[in-house]
Amino acid sequence: MKLPLAAATALIALAAVCASPAVAAAPEAPTVELKPGSIERGADIAGPHVEGSTVVDGSLRITLDSPHVSLLGTSGKAYVVLVSEKDGSAPKVLRVRRDDGYRVLTRGQDSWDVVLSDDGDHLLSTPSYSAHRTVVRVLDATTGDPVQERTFPGSATVLSADGGRAVLGSWGPDRTFWWDFVADDTRRISNRPGYAADIDADRVASYTGDPYDGGCSLVTDLGPSPQKLSRSCDERVTAFSPDGLRMATIHILSDGLGPNAVNVRRTHHGALLARYTAEWFGAITWETSSILLLDTNGRAKAATIRCEVASCERASDLKPVPRY
């Protein structure tokens, strides 16, 4: 807009601004303290999930003979799970059928840092990992047969996979890149090390530098010329909503058992929508594009809590806080 140069016109404009009604400030985002024992029980978690050593999907319950069970996702009508001893030893990835039958897809070192593709077709693992080189292996998620294997320079991490390709983040060289593991081709997204991504949501978060040395977190899309959406030097992304419009964030240097605060922000520009606090949080996932599931630990009791901004309810029964 071209501004007039006449002083009289400027004074009139200033008077008009001063006389206009005040614009109401945006409501402050709520902070919700989550104490599992004080929160009312709501509906069970929608969709497949794990309760103890049991895979639960609606009325279906499949109990596995393992002290530690983690659901990686679904593959067709089957469930892909990581099982291990309580201390994490003897890991295996299983494809579990609805009739309780199962197939071992991989075991041992090949079971660490596993990612199931969003389409359920492929299982990606990093059987060899160092600061100088990383081996990424792709398996068929139905049979466990090898599909592809490649050695990348630096310490690379698989962030997301779907449709025969994956997004990886790497330090030394610092980069975020696509890997088409069917054609075995790569394409650079940025020169920043990515640490979180969701292909379906079209989102990736990367560091501008080492966060322990002043590096910040930058969120972009995954396009050929990534659009910068938000930036923070205090928080990092832990999960993007399915539609990519929201993100759950924690302190950028959060470590140990888990964070004691989780924020929900808009992906574009990072506006704060809600903040949740507890003794500490475990897994943080999205049930829908606006509803967050937080594995919440109090001083004595723990539960999965479902929150949509300030409205929260328990989505699981109470259980003792895990001890490590």
C-alpha cells in the first residue's frame, strides 16, 4: 500500500486508528496439569494398540508371551510388533495374525531402530550404525525377505517410510533426504539433519545445528523446494498430526525417562494451542488430527490420557508407574 506524503493526511489516518475499537487479544492457550488418578475415564483408545503384553483392536485381543510388546503398526490384516525381554534384550519383530499365529520377520541386531512403512508393506532397520556409516536394510513386512540394503555415510536415521520410499536424516554429512529403496535412488531435501518426519502429513523437522550448541528446530514440508513453516530454538517436534496442521513439541534438550511438559502448536508459525504437564510423559501420539494421546505418569499411577486442547479424559485404566 502506497502511503500519502502530506502531513495532514497522516494526522487524519492516525486519528482514525486511535478512534477505532480495540481489537480483543487472542485467548491465552490453556495449561493442563495431568494427574492420571484424578481424570475421569473416557472411551478406549480408537484403533490398534498395546495393553501390557496384549495387542488390542476393538474386541480383538491377542496376548503375546513376552514381557515387552510394542506395536509398530498394521500390515494388511496383521499386526507388526517388536517384542523383547524386560531389559530390551533378545528383540524380535513379529507379524501377528488375527488368529494368534505369527511369523518372525527379523531378530537380534536387525530389530533395533525398526520402522514399519505407513502402507504396511516394508520394514526398515539399521543393523549397523556409527558416526561414520549406517547400513539401512529393507525387508518385506509379510515374509521377512530382504528387499534392499544400502550403506549411507554418516549417522543416518529412518524418519518415515511409505510407498517404496523413505525420508532419512543424517549427521556428518548433515542432510535430510529421500531414498527410493525400490530404484535405490536418493534426492536431497535440505542440508540440515532431519530428526522427525511424516510422509503422509508432508512434514519434516530438522536442526539448524547441534541443539546442544545453539541449534534450532525448523519445520518444513517435503516438497522439492521446502516451505519453511515454523522455527523454535526451545522446542523440538515429537509427533505431527495426521493432517500436518498441528504438532506436539517438547523441550529441545529433553532426555531421560521423558519430558514433563508437552505443547500442542499449529505447524504454521507455531502458535501455542495447549500445554500439558505431568511428572513425566512416555509415548506421545495422535489419535486424530486434533486429539492427542499421552502416556502420562504421575507419582504412583499411570494411564493413557486423551486430550483435545483443554478437554482431557483417560483412555485406559490406571496402572502403576513403570520403574526403570
